[in-house]
Amino acid sequence: MKKLWIVVSVIAVLSLAGCEAGKRWIKDLDSAHVGLDRRVEVYDHNGNLLKVYEGKIDVEANDYGNKVKFDLNGKRIIINNAIVIIEEK
């Protein structure tokens, strides 16, 4: 039964891989479990660069857009009330 579940899962993932929604879903899984190679730039509200983070990063933002949280090199980083630009490398 377990082998059947694995085969069905693999077929489902492969069928989704061809469409854009499937590609986004696979990338979301990769981001959540491994993190993506990203560059995070943090600016104050005057446009001054405060800090740059680079590495395998899984980013979590709140619904209000004023808090960004991520882990980098085993450390939790929480940014409140700043302008955050996240670029995938």
C-alpha cells in the first residue's frame, strides 16, 4: 500500500510539473523545506540600506506587510517596519 501511495504521489507531482501552477507549487515546497538561494536587502523608510543577507533563506511575511521573518545559518531574523526586498538568485 505504501508503494502505491509513493507511485501516485510521484505521478501527481510530475503531472503538475508541466504547468506554471505546478512549478510554483514545487518551488514553494523547495523553499519551505530547504530554502532558496536569496538576497534580502533591508532599507529604512528614507531609502538607506541597513543590512544585506544572503544564503539559503525561507521567508515568512505577515498579512499586514510590516514583519518579515526568516532563518539564516541557524539564526532567526525578524524585521519589523522596514522596507524589505527579496531577490531569488
